Amino acid sequence: MVVALDYRLAPETRFPGPLHDAVSGYLRLVEDLHIPVENIIIAGDSAGGGLSLALLMYLRDNNYPLPAGAILISPWVGESFRRTYS
């Protein structure tokens, strides 16, 4: 199964609106549809890659179960992220 998230985009919505959409989508899969986290892989490219990374960090920081993996293609992340995590 492939699920594509239709998250809110800039400039109409500012961060963390898209992150809220991503968290809601992930929790819908895990809590409502009971899809095991070991069967979930998060993927995104460019800004979607950055959003995927933000989702993973949010899940980690809030002690939610993490997906089995992630595919980030040229994720769009800020310079502060590069300095902090490189």
C-alpha cells in the first residue's frame, strides 16, 4: 500500500502546519488503521524530505513509535540543522 499525504503548503500555511498534517497522517495509520510501524517507511524529496525529517524528529522527541525507515531525497533543511547534526 502506498499512502501520499496531501499536506498544507506555503505560502498559505506556515510551519508547523505541514508538520501537524504529517503527524496526523502518521498517527492515523498507526493508531486508527493499526498498521504496524515496522511496515511503514516515510519518504519525501526536497521540501517533502525536510518535512519527513521533521516528522521523524517529532516522533522521536515525543516518544512515539518510529517507522521502519525513511527515504530522504535531497531533503530541504536549514543551515542550523546542518550545523547541529553534521
